[in-house]
Amino acid sequence: MQLPEQDHAKIEAIEVLALLSLGVKNIHLGPTLPAFLSPNVVNVLVNNFGITGITDVDEEMKVMLNISKVCDV
């Protein structure tokens, strides 16, 4: 059974909220942030939780590999 697109967006929003409630920060969403977020909500998420959008695969891989090196993963 395939869910409508609206239901996918709701599930994704719940997943992100669950991660934030667990203290997870610096989440990369993408390729763009959800359209239903107001500019004020986006500012809070970016400033307080480090949420960013994904630009492109090559840039995202560079960011992720640098984070891994810093964390010794």
C-alpha cells in the first residue's frame, strides 16, 4: 500500500521531531527543507538545532567525511 505524499511529509516531520527530542543535532535534510515550515520555524531549527539542507551529493559527502574524521568514526 502506498501512502499519499502528504502522509510521507507528516511521517518525516514526526521522525525529525523525535530525533530532536532525543537531543540529536546537525541533521541534514534535503535536498530542500520542507515547504510547510515558516521562515521563523526554519530559523529556530537552523540556529538551535543545526538543521541544514543538502546541496548536492559531492558537497554532502565532503561534509560527512570531514565530520567523521573529527569524530574518529
